[in-house]
Amino acid sequence: MANSCLQLNGFLLSCLGWVGIVIATATNDWVTMCKYGLNTCKKMDELGGKGPWAECVISTGLYHCVSLTQILDLPAYIQTTRALMITGSILGLPAVGMLLMSMPCISLGTESQSSKNKRAVFGGVLVLIVALCGLVSTIWFPIGAHQETGLMSFGFSLYTGWVGTIFCLLGGSILTCSSESSSSASSSRSHQDNHFYYSKQGGGNLQTTSSTNHAKSAHV
């Protein structure tokens, strides 16, 4: 029962983390950049926001974004962030599907519990890969933006990516550890049952042989 609760909590955390990674990938409010104070930058129209897909200009009555379409001319941190975030978003879909089919409340025909545990472990590993992609992206992007231009503050998308990464790390770790322990426990229980069965069979054969020898002795 406790193991089932752990798997359910890990599944919910993984789903929330994956949704956070997807939201961070699809939005551009990652960092806010300015070389001067906030009010000065707004008056001079130099307060800018930047994300993996667009660069925006923010002022009192203007919010204008320009898409970053020159892929070969983009800095390495933007290209790497795009690749990792897209990879994490795509890997999250089969991971959530595998984890959903490995839940204790869902049964696929006559599937054994060990098969479900293996699927849960594999799904947990995929979730950890998603978390790793989000972790590298959400750390490298603000560092690269700060080196390129002045970094003033973090945006909503970056915080969402951090929260999603933490949830994926927690969920993937819980699922991997709980499923592995459950799988080892079930295999140990199966080994003990087989040992008891063979011992019982051996004891029966020994008793039959003893009875046969006793009958032969009585006949002589």
C-alpha cells in the first residue's frame, strides 16, 4: 500500500514537472535585460525580455517581440536551450504514458507485477532525463544572456522551468527507487515460493522411498 502511494505521488509530480517544462519551452519570458535602472530603461525603450524563440522590447505603452529566426547566427546558449527543451518536452510524453500504464490501479490483461515495475523504472529514468534537459537549459540560458547583455531579473518562464525541473527530479527519483524496491521484493518472494515448492516435493519423494523400503523389508 505504501509503495502504491509512492508511485502515485511520483506520477503526479512527474506530470506537473513535465507540464512546467512544456510551458517554459513555449513562452519567451525567460530573462529581463537592462543596462540602467528600470525606470530609465522604460523611458529609453531599452528594457528587453528574451527567451529561446524571441527577443522583446518592453516600455510603458509597448510590448513588441521579434522572432529569432536566424538559426545559424544565434549564440550557442540559445541553440542548446532550444534543443534541450524540445527534447525534454518530447520525451515527457512517452514517459507519462508508460508511468500511467504502470500504475497499480491499471491492469493490462494478465500482465505480471514485475513487468509493470520494469515499465515504471524505465518511465522514471525518462523523467529524470527530462529533468536533466530542463536543468541544463534553465541554468545555462541566464548565464549566457548575462554575458551577452546586462541581465536584470528572471522571468516567469524561467521560474516555471525551475519548478518543473525540481518536480521531475523528485518524481523520477521516487518512481525509480520505489519500483526497483518493489521489483526486488517480488522476485525474492517468488524465489522463496519456488524453494518451498521444491522442498515440499523433495520431502514427499523421500517419504515415498522410505515407505517402499519398509514394505520390501517386511516382505523379506
